[in-house]
Amino acid sequence: FILLFFYFSGHSQIIDSFNYDFPQINQSEKLKLIMSKLNTILNFSEQNNINNSDRQFSIVHFGDSHIQADYFSGAIRKILQSHFGEAGNGIIFPYSLCKSYGPKGLESTATGKWNASNILMSMENNNIGIAGYALKTFDTISKLKFQFNDKFSPASSETLKIWYSLDSSSTNFYLNEEFVNVNNTEFESGWGIKTFKSRNIISGFDVSISQKVESPSGFSFLGFELDQPLKRGIKYNQCGVVGAQFPHLINNAKLAIPQLKYLAPDLIIFSFGTNEAYDKNIDSTEYFNELNKFFSQLNLILPNTAIIITTAPDTRSQGRTPPNQININNQLIKISKTHDLSYFDLNRAMGGWGSLNDWYKNNLVSNDKLHFNASGYALQGKMFSLAFLENYNDNFK
């Protein structure tokens, strides 16, 4: 049994001296099953002789700018890992090389010509996966250089995994001499993971392109992991893209489904809806149908993975009221019920329609009123985590 931060007496809670409604995460069969695995991990000991795969609980959290900034997802990760153990941050992408922001503490530079893309762009031959971004080059002198500083939060490791895609076998890549390639796994869908071991704790690395023939073929950098396979606890993959809508992930990340199949996460969290809420032309029927097809496919390839959808928070971008906020959130809840998924009504947790004014008065919102500040995101993350832990407690009283 986990002692929650606050005792629960009904659904109206006082968190950080602020009154909120407190919706639960509705139970589903899959959510109940993964809570059982979490309980096994929590009570893990070396004497239990459980397999390495049972040491870790994998979460993939998709979303928009609220997730890319890693304040909301970061708060959830910190709280859940403090209870169940820390097994890493999962895939990491150098957003700054795509003229975006983050991650903190990662200094990234690129040599040669690289083309940046993300799921906002619809391209016939894109190589974008769960990270939502990709860097592609045809330049044989191209190089990527990464250095971690003291603000870099992922735990230290001696094992590095590079997620990549190659257009042909004539192109390859290598790291600086400190690293030794110990494994390479390639998939039919056109991407791969190459694993390297370092002689020391990794503080940075270089990725260089090698070409077997004069005619260059494309190499795509899809992200990296600092792997900790023997750590017990939660591995939390944060995959956000500024400006993204749910259909961008569904339609423009052709490698997302194959990569999720490879990861076989225990839990996927989807936090979209904010950008859709401001789209006056969105067709709610078409939106629902796209999600319906996507979750039908996802449930087939990941029959044991639990899914939680969070509704879009209340926002007012530059004084504009989102015309479709209520409609989009209703569609997200409807799709959850259609596929027996779980959902957390973040909008209701904030106080519902119009609650942003109270959040703004309490210094929890950025000046653009579209995003929240660090304190606001931390509070939202705490709300989700409390609901998640309450669900866990309900299963293991």
C-alpha cells in the first residue's frame, strides 16, 4: 500500500492550498493488469529471481507543447519514479537542432547539412517515429555532437542506444572512439537501434556518417537512449511536439506503430487536444473516426498495454477562447469509452470551463495563457499522479 500525499475524502481536494475537483482515472481491465505488474516491481527483491523484463515498467507519454517542455510529464515521472523506482527517461531527442526547445542540459551541435522534420509536416517518405522529430542528412561529412551539462536530468549510464533509419546499406554511422558497438537490431519497417558501450559514464557523444560508395544515401537520426537495463522501476518516455494535434501523430509518424510494437510499453498516455481546440475547421466526426481507427490498430498490436487519455486543459491563447475545447474533450472521452480505455479529465480537475482565470490569478499560468508556468504544470502533474496512485491503492488495499 502506498501512502498518498493527501488523504482522500470524496472528490473535492485541497492541493497546495487551492480547491480543485478531483476526478479519478476510470478503471479498465488493462489498467488493472498493469497495476499488478507495478506492485510486483514495487516489491521486487533480487531473491525473487524475476526476469529483467519484469524489473521495469515502461511508459510512453505522447502530446503537444505541454509534453515537449517536460513540465507536465516531468512532474508525473518524478512522482511515480519516487514511488516505484527510477529506470530511466527512455528516448531523448535534440529538439534544439530542429529550431525548437529542449531538452534541458543537452548541448547539441550539427556539422554538415541536416534537414529537420516533425509530425506537423506531411511527407510521403518521412522517417518519423515516437519522438515526433527527425534529423536527416545526405551529406557524407555530417556529424552530430552532444554534450550533457549539470542541468541534464536523465540518470547516468554506460550504455547508449541510437535510434536511426537508413535509406540504403551504403550508408552507416559510428561514434567516437570511446564507444564500442555491441549490438545492432534492424527492423523490416526501415529503422533500427544500435547499442554502444562506453568505457566511462557517458557525458556526451559524437555521431559521424560513413559512406561506402560515392553516391550518398540518406541517414535519419531518430533519437537516443541512455539505457539502464538492470535498474528496477519506471522507464518514462516523453514524446511531445510543439503545435501537434492527435491526427498529426496518427497520420505523419509512420514509424510510431512499429516502434511501439518494439517497445511494448505497459502504459501509453496521450495528452492532445489543446491545438485541436483552437481549430475552427475541425470536423468532430472525422476526428473521432481517425482516433477510432488508430486505437483499433493499437489494441491489436499491443493487447496488454493500458492506455490513458488526458483531456485538454482550459486555456485562452492570446485572449482567444478555444471554440472547440468542449467538443474535442467530449470526443476524447467518447473514444475512451468506445475502446474501454482509461481517461483522466484534466480539464475538470482544473475546475472546468473558465477555470483558467483562477489559475492565472494564482500565478500558475504563463502570460500567453496557452501554456502554464513550471508551478502550474507541476500541479497538473501532481493531480494526475494522485489519481494514478489512488487507482493503484484501490487495487492493492
